[in-house]
Amino acid sequence: MTNALFSGLVLGGSVIAGFVGSLTGLGGGVVILPLLTVAFGVNMRYAVGASLISVIATSSGSAAAYVRDGFSNVRIGMMLEIATAAGALGGAALAAYVPTSKLAILLGLVLIGSLFAPVNRETHGAQLSPPEPATAGRLSGTYPGPEGPVHYAARRVPLGFGMMGMAGLLSGLLGIGSGAVKVLAMDLAMGLPFKVSTTTSNFMIGVTAAASAGIYLHRGYIDPGLAMPVTLGVTAGSLTGAMLLKNADVHLLRLFFRAVIFALGVEMIYNGWAGRI
């Protein structure tokens, strides 16, 4: 395979990854990693490095549109980013000492495990009176609904903060942005509406990835020739996803979210167990 063909195929796959990551809040990295390691045979370390750059691109590409449209909650995102950035630094420091096959299995288990989490059934975003920590920090807001602004408020903030620390640790280890854990933490633990959870996750994942990308760069695991087509493709895909999310059905988004997680989780566990990664 020539370099031009390789770059073109990676670019095309990255567009799809960015689209999926933008709609679901997962970040393009969760699709990029299996694509690079399984389909193209890229070393796991270099795939993680390119994935981190793509995660930053996903966040930059779609987060601005989500903030402009009133979906992302910047205040909540910045507060939770304290936990995820700290966790990401720790994860990146540990990554060099964990075998790549174990990293692949860990990623698969995290993804599959998230499927068994209960679903927040609140579809209209109307929440009970928030607890005192949420009130003190004014962790509430509105997002555009079909019949006007929908009000919501964060609950169980300490639990969500703790889950974000774990999300950051996984991001540094696996280079995925850990959007799945972020979405679950905000959707289930904190009771935020699903569209707010996915868009705020997109806002956060770039900062989380940037916290650990410097360590991978220092270790020489970020190859510009690989990271460039990945970044360009993910950016294009994430912008397209951001344009479609506003009118997307929440129920269908949840089904899509779970289907993608299941498929990628099984794939990573199998290939990690078989020693192919």
C-alpha cells in the first residue's frame, strides 16, 4: 500500500470517526483506535498518539458549534475538567508501563461495561430541586427544545466529579478522550439531559486529551504523517455531526451510542486477547 493510499483511507475513516464521536459525545478517538490498530496494523502507542490529536480536533471542531447553539454547559464542563485533566496526566504517565494488548482489553471492558449502566429516563430535562453544591456553583442551565428552552440542574455533583477523574485516567491510558465515561457520568450520575451530556463531553475531551498529549509527544509516539490525515478527517466529520445533532431524536441517539460502544468493545477485547494489537 502506497503512502498516498494509506493516508487517503485513514482520512476517509477519520471522517466517519469524527461524525460518530460528535453525535454521541464519545470523541473520534474511540473509533480511530480500532481503525488504526486492527484495519491498518498501526502500533498501539502511535495509534494512541494520533488518537489524542484527533480528540483535540473533535472537541475543537464541534464544541464551538454546540456552545453557540446553547447545548454545552461551559460552567459544568470547566468544573469537571479539573478532575479529568488531573486523571489524564496520571494515565499518560502509567501508559508506558502497560502492555498494549492489556490496554486494548481494558478499553473493550470499559466500553462493554458502560452498556450495563442504567439509563436516565428524563427526556425533557426537567429536574428536581438541585442539591446545595449545585446551587452554590450555579450548575444549571437551559438548552433549546422543540417548544422553547428546557431547564435543568446538575445533581450528585461529587459523584460526577469522581467519575470524571476516572474518565481522565482512562483517557491518558487509552487516548480515547473517555467520552463514554463522561457522558455516562453527566447523564446518569448528575442527571443532565442527554443532549447536554454529549455536547458538554465534546467541549471537555479536547482539554483532557491535551493534558496527556504532551507526554506522548515527549516520548515520540505522535507521528505527524499519521496524525495529520486523522486530524483533518475527524475535524470534518465532527463539524457535520454538530450540524445534525440539533434536530436528532434523543432515543435514536442513545441506541446509536450503545450500538457503537458494543461493536468497538467486542472488537478491542478480541484483538487484545488474541495478541493482534
